[in-house]
Amino acid sequence: MTIYFQLDQKDFLQHQLFIASKSPAVIKQRRKSWIFITLVLAGFSVFFKLTGNVLLFYYCLFFAVITLLFYPLYLRRHYRKHYEKYIAEHYKNRVGNTVSISFNDDNIETGDVSGNSRINHSEVENITEIKDYIFLKLKTIGYMVIPKGKIDDMKALKERLLALSVQLKVPYIEEQDWQWK
């Protein structure tokens, strides 16, 4: 089975955001920065309370509460913008080019503007399906991105990937409700 599609910036962005949402390092860094900023502002408010500066106490306390409530929203937007810039810089030559993926009996062959490659089935770690994409996680080179909306026969592809999952004894993970948070 061979599929053809084109990846655009939105596809690469969803791929990067999905990877970030599953990365323990990114999750830890986001949580650390949220807690750090909140604690620093709370610490300043305590300091100003102890020194008798009531105006700065309330000011810092207000921003500590605002940070506690809304900093995750800011971080979500910040990471999105960061990855948009990253994609514009690093993937500019891959956007809009046709990608082909052939699922053969013993390997997966891919081809795009950067060249062709043959990936042994043993390199597939898992297959994850979200609302609009399918990601094949590979042990060595990252992920393969398949945008579901750009595939003509999605039913046949899903059947092939489910069969591949069973054959390789790798998990087929369905996260239809995944979204970037």
C-alpha cells in the first residue's frame, strides 16, 4: 500500500506540539517555570508585606495569583509561537512537497524532496492516532507524520496500520481527544 500527500506548516506544527506534549523534559520545564514565576512573585509579596510596603505587597500578590491562574495559557501560546518560528526556519524546504509512504511486507519506504529511505519494521516503536493525524514513532529517527485529511482511503490505511501493529507487536494508541495544552 502506497500513500501520497503534502505536508504544510500546520502539519509540522501539530507534529512538534504533539512531541512536546509527550516529552517528560518539556512537561517538567513548563511546570518548573510556572511554579518558579509564581513563587518569586509570592516571595516578593511576602517581602513587601514584612517591610510594610502595602502597595507593592498587593501588587505582587495580585500578579502571583494571575500567574498561578493564567501562566499555563501564556506558555501554551509561547510554545506554539516558538515552534512556528522553528518550522519556518528548519522545514521551509519540505513544506508543500509530495511525500510518499509505502507499507511493504518487511519495511516501510518513504520518499520526499530530501530523498528516499527504507525503514525496517523493527524500527517502529508505536503508532499513535489523534483526531487529524497518525504518528509512527520510530526508535531512531523520530516520527513519521500522516495527515488523515489528506489521505484518499483512510479506512484502508487504518486497517493496514492496525495489522502492522499486531504483526510487529507494537501498541496502536488512539488519542482522539488529544489537543495542545
